[in-house]
Amino acid sequence: MDAPSPEAFDAIVEDALDEVPEELMRMLDNVVFLVEDEPPPEDPELLGVYDGVPLTERGDLWAAGALPDRIVLFRGPLARMCHDIEELTDEIAVTVVHEIAHHFGIEEEALHDLGWG
């Protein structure tokens, strides 16, 4: 599949976010979703990343001036691994749930054990 334009990819991300259970999205605390074209060169297959402080590690003073946590999706690898828009939408939704789990403090190994790795 050819990589969709940034605008088309953003629309697909919106559709994918609609697939994430609403109750899960409501539990997020101070999180933004962003899209970048490519991941860092040292990890070219990375689909997404959680950048922030998991809820399990936040102290009482955490919110004082804290910037939002970020979930970043990488357009290039996501588009390259999918054959069509439907598969891309599903893969983005899975990636978002995976990164949201990190926001809740769930480690990579546990995610793999649960089938979300």
C-alpha cells in the first residue's frame, strides 16, 4: 500500500481512535495523540511510542505544571506494513491500545503475554 497523504492518514487515525473502547479513552489523563512520518533511525519498524509518566508512577505533585503525555504514531511503518485502509485502521487502533496500556503502567512483557505486543 502506498503511504496515504498526511491529511488522509490523520483521517484514518480519527477512524481508528473511534474503534478504541470509549471507556478506555475516558480513563486517559493528560494525553495527546500525535503523528510523525518516521520513527527514530535506530528503530525503523516502530509503529508508535508512549512518551510520558505512567499513572502508576505519578506522585501527588505530578500535575503541577506537567506537560501532557504523548502517544506518537509513525505513519511510514504503519502504512508499509498494511495492505489496505481497513488493515491500516485496525493496526492503528491496536497500536493506540498498546501505547495507552503503557500510560496505565503496563510493561511490554505483560502486553505481549496479553496478546497486545
